[in-house]
Amino acid sequence: MCSKPPVNLKSRQERIDRSRSTASPSESDYRHFASAIRRAPNEASVLVETATHLLKRYDDPGYQRSYNQAFTNFPKNVGFNNDLSAAQPDMVEGLDMPEFDPFPVREQLGGAATVYSGPQATTLPHLAGEWKGPGKDMILAQTQAGYDGACMVYGRNEARSFLESPDPAGHAFISTFTTDGTTLNIFDHYSSESQGQVKYHQYPTSNSFLISTYEDFKKSRRQLRNLEDDAKVASEKLRDELNEKWSANHRSPVSPNVPAKAVDSADSNNYDYDDEEDPNNQLLAEYWTSFPTNDQYDSSVQISATDNVYAPPSASFQEINQDESFVQIPASSYAVFPANDEDDPFIQVSTANNGYASPNGLTFPLVTPPQSSEDTSLPLESSEDIGQSNGRGHKRTRRIRKPVVIVDARKTRRKYEG
């Protein structure tokens, strides 16, 4: 008697009264239902007949109804349920817990959302029903529905609190109904807060007869199915908001479309850069410009051969094919330049123009290993021949014998092949 109507009562009434696109039940369906209800001996018989003829069956396997399941996981002593046994609606409809993946609904919201145990527990339901048998107390059914509705409102409020977006004050999104097979009563539920005290409201939305006439039967069935559809839409919308917020909070700041865990475990070397954006290109260019240059082929400087440098003692020049633009790189012989020059053995790197031009315009000098008494190397005839041998003319260069070790250009994310 103290409950106040929700702010959106009128729109809720209009929604459950709206016409449906599906066919209405036939008059023979009405006669069969009315006959079964008039002869029903108990509550279970009424429940079976009304569930069969009035409730909608959804093909969605993740949205189910449970019968006579107590809310055993629901928090105790939260105000409206102090010292009371758990609510146990005759029927509750809602999404199964796995439907909220990836949001860990049980860990984040607890029993307020997953009202009973089990991996397929109905989660954050928005609709419950209470039945009574012939001649039973419908006021008691209304009280039980009020308890069910308060539990569902509490769960929704917890979810909205996680979203940091409470429902508009006084608006109802939770519904219940009661029936004994002859009447159908629909209620809206919501909460309000005043002076630090939370109140849970249950307000009648609609009352209708089921077996008085064929038109009453069609109206009641339409209202109940519209109520089910609205509850399903509200449940799915809340689930989507929870999943979206959870995914946004756990999305990588590096790559917004990739979860943070995936980025953490990824190898940063897997990223591909354009030549202009690759920081390795700039570092290589600065490295080469730090060397002095002259026109003498035998001029050289020393750089440290750290663990990053591989130059086999027997490595020397290999013959350059006259039809190739670049020096052939033996698969087993390569070198990369060191990151420092601390107390490491040294190898000779020629800094003159005797190098090759990479496709991105950088010129890499040839790396010459220490000479042995048996290995000899000869310079090319002129720097002009080198520059032209790298161009499209493919001029013939002087043949130089034995393999050569050159800079490995893998750091630029390109492979330069002969």
C-alpha cells in the first residue's frame, strides 16, 4: 500500500499492451486452457497449463527459465531480507552465467547476480513468477513476488554500481507476475533512497482475466509474452554493458583492439615498420656516418667484435657474379654490428666506397675478417664500378675470389638478397 508508481509506469503499460507480430492463439486453444484450469486440482497443475499455453519459448540456449529454485547464493541481511529464508520464486527467467563471458560476473558481483550455485546459474534475472492453486491466497503470492522483485532489483543495482551508471531515479526495469490460472497480475519493481534508507517498491502494472472470455485470454497471453520479451532485452543490454566496460578496462594501451595479456606475451620484434618509421634505419644511418671516409681502398677503422658479431677466421671474398647487383651473402656467414666497443676482439671494416647500396638508399661497407697467410683479397677496379654494379646496368665487376662477410641488415626488417 505504501509503494509508489514508477516514473516510467505509463510506458511500461504501453509496452506490455502492444500488438505482436505472431499469430494469436486460436479459440480452441482458449477452450482447452479454460477447461484444464477449471479442473486443476493443485498448484502444480495450474503451473503446467499456464506455462504451456501462456509463456513464450525462446530458441536462445543461453536464456532459460528455472522452476522452484531458491536464491541460495543471495547475500543475507542486506536490509529487506534480514533473518528471512532465501527467496524461492516458482519461476525465474534469465541469462545463464556463461553468457556474461568475458565479464567474471560471479567474482565481481557475487550472489547478488548469480543467485544460486552452479556453472549454468541464472544470472541477473529481470522476471519472476509466482503461482497459486485453486482457491489459494493471492495476497500471499503478491508478497512472495515482492520479495523476488526486491532481490532482482538489488542485483541490478549492484551491476549498475559496477558500471558507475545507476538507473534513473524511480524507473522500473524488473517485473514479476502472479496467477492462479484465472487471473494474471503484473507488477513493476524498483528501489528508492531517502535519508540513507533504501526502499523497494512493488507496484501493480496490469490485472487481467484468463478464462472469462476468448478476448481476455488473448490479451493476457499477449501481455505476458511482451513482458518476457522486455525482460530478455533488459537482461541482454545489461550483460553487453558489463562486458563492454570490462573489456575496455582490460584493453592494452598499446593496441586498443588487443587484450593487455596478449600484448604482454607478444614479441615486440613481430611488429613490422615502414622504412621511414623504423628506428633501426636511423640508428644504422647514424652509425655509418660516424666513420671517416676517403678514396683509398685499403683505409679502414676498427670496431669491436662483440658477441653480436660473427666473422669466421676463414672468411674472405667470394666471386661476384657479373649478372648480380649485390654481393652474395653465404647462408652460414653473416655479421651484425655491435652495440658497444668494450674490450672485445676487433675485426677490420672497410670504410671506403667499396660497399653495396641497399634498396632503401643506405650504403653498407664490406666487413673484412683478419687476413691469414693463405687468404688474399683484391680491391675492385674503381668506386665507379661499384656504384654502377649496384644499378640497373649491371656492369661487369672484377671477379673477387672466396666468400665475404657483410653486415646483416635484418634489423631493418628487410632481407637484401643477391
